Amino acid sequence: MSVAANRLWRLMLAPAGLWLVVFFVAPFSIVIAVSLATTDFLGRPVFGWNPENYQQVFDPLFIPVLVRSAAFAVAATALCLLIGYPVAYMIARFGGRFRNFLIVLIILPWFADYLVRIYAWFVILGDQGVVNGLLHAVGFPGDPPVTFINTPFAVIGGLVYDFLPFMILPIYAALERMDPSLTEAGKDLYGTPLQTFLHVTWPATVQGVVAGVVLVGLPALGDFATAQILGGPNTYMIGNLIQDQFGSGYWPFGAALTIVLMAVLSLLMIFYLRSAARPAEASA
Amino acid sequence: MSGQAAVVDQATPEPLAPMSHQKVVVRRAVAARKFDQPRFLYVFTALVFVYLFAPILVVFWFSFNSRKSLQVFGSFSLTWYGKLLEDSNIISSLVASVEIAFVTMVVATVLGTMLAFGLVRARWWANRPTGTLMLLNLVTPEIVTGIAFLLVFSQLGLTLSLGTVIIGHITFSIAYVTIIVRGRLAAINREVEEAAQDLGANDLQAVRLVTLPLLWPAIIASGMLVFVMSFDDFVTSFFTTGIGVQPLPLRIYSMIRFGVTPEINAVGSLMMVITIVIVLAALFVYARQQRARLAFLAE
């Protein structure tokens, strides 16, 4: 490669690199600055050193919200794994020539608008929704027969629906990369299906599982629209709390919440990036 | 494997063979059958597909309901679509969303493609940090970047408008383009470019005449993907939109907050059709080239 060409390729990095520095890195420094600020009487940030904003995050008033957010995100991620792994396994092993088609079918609903997908559950399971209509028609007692909206189940179910493809895709990719003769070898060595799964298939696909857990867990923890549409005051998540602060609340507190959320998410991200980097280095 | 298991299974429906050797075979065959023909898995996967598609289809179905109810389907009608056309707010939001998505697509595709070239081909210390930055951007939840945008724009004194929405959308879109194009670029054999250079092309000509034509499907597919993601985006738009015309997802959001109306079913179905058609087109473009490549390799 000529020197001139290398210079050209270096230049290619510049526009997007600068864009990300200006619009991704720089904004974070402002969030950090605001998280330590107070406000003037118009609600505009006055910069300074006010770590109280962070103390407020761990105020007993808000602890339930933090715990609930974590619990919802963990539950949604676990459910996605329980549902997603068998589906990915099924498609990768037994999908045959329909594999690509089935994977497209898994992704396709995700491309329906995010809000519409959440709202759809309102249509199906709302108090005036389809299921309650059917149950009422067959004579189930109660008005409505089933209450789903405003319960934790609604929010967790909505989160699972939002992010399930993100769990299935990386697990599928890992299963597809895996040599199927490995499971046969496991069976030839008199392993039971469970043993074969635990000692052969699972270790070979754990990378995909980690990727899926992060890809579902990160957005689930930061989500606010699902809890807002399918939930109520009892299902408030940290995303709702943040959103409120930037609506009519106190911006510095909102910024501090955002930084705390980001810190938790960063731990997950570092974990993911390190585990993603390992096989790349091994194959290089 | 599964065929073999099935044969053994048919031949010995009951494990009555006295010889220990045969016993082992039978036991393994039964175990293998469970493993290789998991009827449970088929049913489970089918149920998951129902779960994935039912909500969308229900919304679509009820968008054609002549009645306002979500429980009783009256007769087939386009009433709610007619209502949409009369609603000037929704029309202007639709136009705004298309504009935002189009500008985002063009800018993000150019920036992302350049970044892919840089990351694959430049020999430089900046490659690694830029690549990491792109990945971080990709995995950072939108609520965090959305708030970062809100604070930056307000500190800079920028009025929130469609322009600020576009800046937000371009930022989250670049990484998707780069990842798709980079994958394809890394797969292209450098020798075809070297062959062009042997035939007298300079560096730029080799890229323009040889590499870019091979990359076009990946670039177009990623551009379509960006269009759809921008068109559907809610969270980033939520924090970067000012007063005035709102992108369509925000319009839907305020409609939902006012309560369930059949109009939402109609506008939601319309968005679904638009995005799914674009996504399928992108897949088609991408898959056709892959098939062409396979055919070329087979020759």
C-alpha cells in the first residue's frame, strides 16, 4: 500500500471520528457537569461542585425505583434467555434450508415501530382489549376478567417482547458457528443429552449468551416507554424517573441519575467488550 | 443422525433385547431421539412465533375495523385511514419523519462508509480508539445519549428543532452503517483492487471502479436500515424535539397517552407497512449480491 493511499485511509477516519467526539464524547462531559450543578430561579444549570445530587439518587425515596428497575431488567433478560435459547437452538439445528427465512421472521416484528409494539399489548391485554372481550363473551366473571395493565407482569412482558430478537440473534450466530459434530462426539462418548448440552453446546455458545444478555439487559434497564404505557405508578423505572426530571423536574438530579445508570451499564459493557474481544484475538 | 435414530427406534419399539450390548444401543437410540427430534422444541418455537406476530397482526386487523371497539370487529372499512388523511398534524408529522430519515440516511451512510474504509485500511494508532468509540456509541442506551443531546443543545443555546433530531439520529446511525459495510469490505479480496492497479488504475480509480461496485449492496442495505431506524426512532427524538412539528413516533406517543383510539391502529399499521417493505427490500438487495457472489465463486 502506498503512502498516499494510507494517508487517504487515515483521512477517512476523520469525519465520523470527529462527529462522534463532538456529539457523543463531549455531551457526556456536559452531563457530568450538570450532574454536579445547581439551578438558578429559571431552572438553568449553575455549574459548581454539588455532590448532593448523587446522594439524592440513593435517597430512601428512590431506592425502590432502583431496585425495581434492576429486578425488571433481570427478569426480562432471564425470560428472554429462557425463551430465546430454545428458539435459536431449534432454528440453528433443525431449521434446514429455512434457517435464514426463520431468522428474518424473528427480526421482522422488531422493525414495527417500537411504540406500536408496546401499544399492541395494550390492545390485546388492556381492560377493554381483545382478550378481555373474548373472556367476557364466554362468560368469565369480573369486569375486566383479567387485569394486566399496570402490573409488573405487563412491564416485564413488554420488555421481553421489545428485546427478544437481541437475545435470539447472537445465540443463533454462536450455535451456527459451532461444529455440529461436537454434539455427536459428546453422544458418542455416552453423554446424556443434558450432559452433552452442559459440557459441549453451552460452553461453545456462552459467548453468544453473554452478548444476548448484554444486548437485552442494557436497553431494558434504561427503558422508559414500556413502563409508561403498560405500567403505572407502581411500575416506575429509573428511565421514568430520569424522564420526569427533564420534563418538569430538577435537571441536575436527572443528570446524576443518568450518570449512575451509565456507570452501571458501563460495567456490563466492559464485561461484554472484553468477552467479545477474546475470541477475536484467539482467531487472529 | 436423526434418520439413524429413527430407524433404530422403529425396529425396536420396546427395549426387550436380552443382550447387554443391544440394551446400550436401544437406550442411546431413545436418548438420541429426544435429542434430535425434539417435538417440544417445534411446538415451543411455533408458539414464540405466534407471540412475536400476534400483537402486530391484531393492530393491523383492528385498523380495518369499522367500529371503534377493540373487542368487536364490525365490518371491513378504511374509516380510520380516512381520518388520518384528514388529520393535518399527522400528515405534517409523517412528512417531517420522512425528511429526518432521508437526511439521516444520506449523511450517516456517507460518514459510516468512510469510517469503515478507514478502520479496515488505515494503518494508524487512531484505528483502535475510533473503533472502540463506535462500539461504545452502539451499546449506549438511547436514554443516556438522548439526555446528553438535550443538555448540550440547551447549553449551546440551540433551539430544539428537526435539525437537532437529525443530529441525534445521525449519531446513533453511523455505527450500524460502519459495521455492515466493514464486514463486506473486509471480505473483499484486495487482489481484485491490485489487479486494477496492475492494469493502470491509481488508488482512487481502483476503489471507485472495483471496490465500490462490490460494496454498493452493503451500502444501500445499511442506508435503508438507517432510514427505518430513524423513521421509527422514539427515544432520541423525544429528547431532541422542540415545540412545533413532531416526528411521527412522538405524535403516536401523545395519541397513546390520550387513550386508545382506532386511529393509532391505522397510523401504526401504516408505519409497519412502510418499514417492513423497506427492510425486506434491503434484505433482498443484500441477499441478491451474496447469491451472485456464490454463483461467481462456483464458476
